[in-house]
Amino acid sequence: MKITHILAAASAVGFLASTTAMAGPEAEVLHWWTSGGEAKSVAVLQQEFSDNGGTWTDMPVAGGGGDAAMTALRARVLSGNAPTAVQLKGPAIQEWYEEGVLADISDVAKAENWENLLPAAIAGHMKCEGTWCAAPVNVHRVDWIWANAKVLADNGISLPTTWDEFNAAADKLMAAGITPLAHGGQAWQDATVFEAVALGILGPDGFRKAFIDLDEATLTSDAMIAVFDQMRKMRGYVDGNFSGRDWNLATAMVMNGEAAFQIMGDWAKGEFMAAGKVPGKDFLCISTPGDGYLYNVDSFAMFAVKGDDKKAGQQLLAKLIMGKNFQKVFNLNKGSIPARTDVSLDEFDSCALLSSQDMATSNSNGSLLPSYAHGMALRGAQSGAITDVVTAHFNSDMSSADAVKMLVEAVKNSM
Ligand code: GAL
């Protein structure tokens, strides 16, 4: 073989090796964090990934709550082209695992000691038959009331601690020509308000029986009738343009004093913070009336994909997501609290501290509960069946008795 051929071959190998070495970890990441606060938060992960030599391909799917994102995911997986990493939560992780399309990230979890860094309730959601199949980002609390501090002060209203107090405050605000409840008329938002009302009226045990055990007696109880009665009142407290409104636009209504309250998870706090608003001064937070804590843990699952660079990207992402610094910086922006238990909350605000304290209390007294509305308590068929009834009731003059009948039938038919 002529030397020129050997040199040519050597340079070709060298080029391939350098090309391979240059590519490095890569990931196409599907998520639905597109609002101001959400985008600022996911940018933290994107930056850390690239700071560590990763190439991030963003696949944001707009639409709060993630329904549109999950539709896009199903299309991609069915076409045999799954994203590298996907924002995926709760039982949906198990559903995709059972399809055999998730990657095992146990080696990262073990190397990084995740078992000892996470509350058992959270670690449980991240495991599939004993292997680690998702990386947790945060703990959001769902059952919050957000309030415009000036609107309340100007109208002599205190933060409500019971639903009767909420109704009295709302009636007073209505009389003053102020929209009591900022709301976006999307099914997942109706479900968010519904589960907060249900937690307060059914209590933690009743909530668990209804939305985890799907207990027929609880689903058809007088207490469930009372939940729908309260939802009928809530419908009377929203403005005429609520239908289809995005959740963060409802948050903006509270921010600018167009409305007094919003009942929403603490991703809403991420919007207030992104707008430079100060908790305790510009806006107030209080858990919705009643005992208990509804948690919503965002996480990312890695899908089985080909290519060493993508696999390296998945390993790097998983490690960064549970990294101590990321868990602090991301959650300061997102409005949630870290999933990791060893992250100092010194830089977190009063609402985050209340969330952390209440989570610990709820964990110790058995009232720490998975959010049904945000896909933590039930699989898609069951949670969707409940939400269909809730949003049908909210957007009609359906009686509470009819709603309860529809609810138990819908749950039965979804099994
Ligand atoms: C939830 C998600 C939150 C937030 C919210 C609104 O399902 O867990 O992180 O994004 O939707 O989009």
C-alpha cells in the first residue's frame, strides 16, 4: 500500500475520531414550560447542560398542564422517533415504562446516591420495578390561593381560611366590582380548582378514598355533592372571558389587580417572581382551606434511543437534574421547592418555606397527597374521566347530584 494511501487512511480515522469526540452529549428535550417563569426555569437546565459540553435541542410544546405535550409525545413515539428526554410525571412514567420505551438511569441514581437524597414518596414515583426511570426536578404544591395584596387591603379582606370565608370575601369583591377569582377555562385548570375544593371539603382521608382508591361511596357521598355545590359558587366568581384563558394570563390578572385571587399551583409564584413582584408585599399566598398538601413532582424520563451521544446526553441530564446547585437555582425560578432534601432554603421566599414546612407536617400526619389534577394520583384514563365530569359541570348548569352520578359512571367506564 502506498504511503499516500496509509496517510489518507490515517487522516480519515483521525477525522472520524475527532468528529465523534467533538459531538459529545446531546439531547432533544420535550417539555411544556413556555410561560415567563417556566421558560426562565428550564433555561437553567439548558445552560447547565451546555456548560457541561452538552448540545440541547429544545422541543417546547405550549399548553399549560402538559396535555398538548403528551399528545406530541405519543405521536413521536408511535413514529419510532422518541425524544431523548421528556417531561413526564407520576403514573404516566409507569405507563410508558410498560410500553418498554424508557431507558434505565439506575447507574446515575446509584452513583449520585438519590435513594438517600429524596423523600420516599418522591423516590417511589421515579422507580419502575425497582430500577430508576425518571429524575425528579422539584416539588410543586397545588392547593394554593394567590392574592393581590393591595386589592385585599383596599377592600378590607383577609386571606380566607375556610370556604365560607372565601365565599364571603368573593361576594364582597363582586359588590365592589372586582373579579374575585382569576381563572383560565381549560379542563386542567377546572380540575386544579376542583381538587383544592375537594381536599378542603372531603378532608385528606376523603380525598384519598375518592381520587386514589376511586371509592364509590365517597364519590357519591353528600360531601362530594358539597364539593360540586362549592364549584358552582366558584363558577359565579370568575369573569366573563375566562373560557380558554391560559393559566399565566389569569396569574397576570391578579398581578395587575384585575382580580383578587387565583387558585393555582405554585408555578404561579414563578410568574410573580419573574415579574419582580415580592411575596408578602405585592402578592400573598395561603394554602386553600382545609388540611393536607397536594404535591406535583415534575420529572424527566429518558427514552430508549440509539446513539452513544444521546445516551451520554441522558446520563448527563439525569445527573444535572438532581444536582444540588440546579435543584436550588431552578426551583427559585420555578416557584417550587427542591426535590432533594439536602438543599438549603435560605434563599427561598416565605411561600416556599411555608410549602416546605407544610410538606413535612403533612408527610408526618398522613395528609401528603398526590395531585389528581396534575397526573400524580391516577393513570390517564381515570384522571381524564374525572376531569371530563368536572369541566362539564363547571361549564354548564349541571346539578351537583347529576355531576356525582356522572362522576361515578365515568370512573367505572374508564376501568
Ligand atoms: C404542571 C407542571 C408545572 C407547570 C404547570 C403549568 O403540570 O407540573 O410544572 O408547568 O403544569 O404548565
